[in-house]
Amino acid sequence: TWAWYLLGRHPEVADRFRQELDTVLGGRTPTLTDLAQLTYTRRVVSEVLRLYPPAWSISRNTIDEDEISGYRIPAGSIVSLCPYTTHRHPEYWTEPARFDPERFLPTTDADRPRYAYFPFGGGQRQCIGREFALMEAQLVLAQIGQRYKLELIPGLHVNPDPIFTLRPDRPVWTRVEERRG
């Protein structure tokens, strides 16, 4: 939903996304072997997850006492990490509110601190379904995007609703148009 919302608000990104689909897939159904060539689609997915990570807040229990930036953290404390906030921090992201898949070019991605981007958590407790979710998102976007053009209903604006996962606070209404060759 967030991907279609962002693509609908950024037609230049949507055009480039569809152009990649047309070039790489030529109208056929995407397969796993196509993922390596769908590089812009992967960057779109990464940027959507940066702005709207499914797990917007992650809590962990501390095992031992620690100190972080001068603050004492007692053993047994609950520490919350917030990908939603970190993914918008200007120290790590230029124009953090802007939807820009180019942030995830290999050259720019390498300059970022390891945990400036963690939509699936990190370390030993990282989501076990991370790779499957990324593969699935890329394939679903590609399959829908090559067959249909989704346009947001004019004037639609949604806000994130931080329940367990981060979802839109209202339906994301679109007009669906079949794409023809």
C-alpha cells in the first residue's frame, strides 16, 4: 500500500519504475531470475521501507548493564529502537522526508552507518523473513506495475497509523488503469 501511495505521489519515480519493467520484462511475468535486473524496483522497495518500515518500533530487553551516549542502561531494561525515526534522521539521510530511490544506489548505500537503515531489525534478532519479504515485494510490485497503472484519487493524503505495524490511517483509494503494450 505504501509503495503505491508513494509512486502515486511521485509520477517521475513511477515512470522510471514502469520503464524498467518494460525493458527488463517485456510484458512477461517476472521470475526470481529477473530480480537481479530489477535494480530500480529494488531501490523503490528499499525507499518505501525506509519511509514506512513495517515494524516502526522495536523493543529489546537488556541482558547486562551498558552505557549509550553517556546514559546508563541498567540490566533488565527495555530499550526501544525506532526505525521510523532513525530512517528520517538528517544526520544519516539528505532531505529525509523526500521519496528518493536513488539513495539506495550501491555507491551511496556504502557510505551510510550500518544501522541507519533497519526496517527488519538487525543482528541476531533480525526478522527471519527479511529476504523472502524483499523478494516478494519486488515481484508483486513488478507484476502489478507492468499490467496496471495506479493513480491516487486527487487530494488523497494519508498518515501513518502506528498500531503493531505501520499502516495508512485510511484507505488508499486509486484509479486502476490497464497498461497496454
